[in-house]
Amino acid sequence: RAFEAFTTAWPDASQTAEAWFRLGQLRAMKGDANGAVAAYASSLKGWPKTSWAPESTMRLAGALGDANRPKEACAALSQFDKLYAKAATAETRASGKSMATKYKCG
């Protein structure tokens, strides 16, 4: 609730995007794929260059897949490749490759 309250009360604060990211994590843990998609997408508005943006993009792709939206998951993975792959950890890049195979991204 605190993250939701923060994003509502201070939508333009510099920490709001990260609050959306954390809210996405919580929603995903609760099995709310559609809620996680909305939160991760909100965290990535403007495709920020933050330390958590690559992970958020990967989690967005996974949530889209969990919500049975594989084409959109592939689009998120494509954005990851374009914007974040070079700076991402090897583990995150490997996760992206695994998801691309799982969702049959071309």
C-alpha cells in the first residue's frame, strides 16, 4: 500500500519510477501478472537509464508472458536488447535469451 500511496501522492517525484518497479515486484509475487505489467510499464516510462531499468524490462517481459501476451513480451525483450543489454549483468542477458526462446521471439 505504501508504494501505491507514494505513486499517487507524488507522481512526479524522482523516486516514483522506482516505486512502480517495487510495486511490480510485489504484484508479481502475489501472482497478479496484469498488475505487474501495469506497474513495470509505469516504471519504464521514458525508458530510464537507471540501475534497475534492465531488470524492470526483463520483469515486464516475464509478466507479459505470464499474462499470455507473448508478442508484447518479445517487444519488451527487443527494447531490452536495444537499450540495456550492454550494461546489464550476464545473468540478466541470459534470462532475456531464455525468455526469447520460451516466447518464440524472432
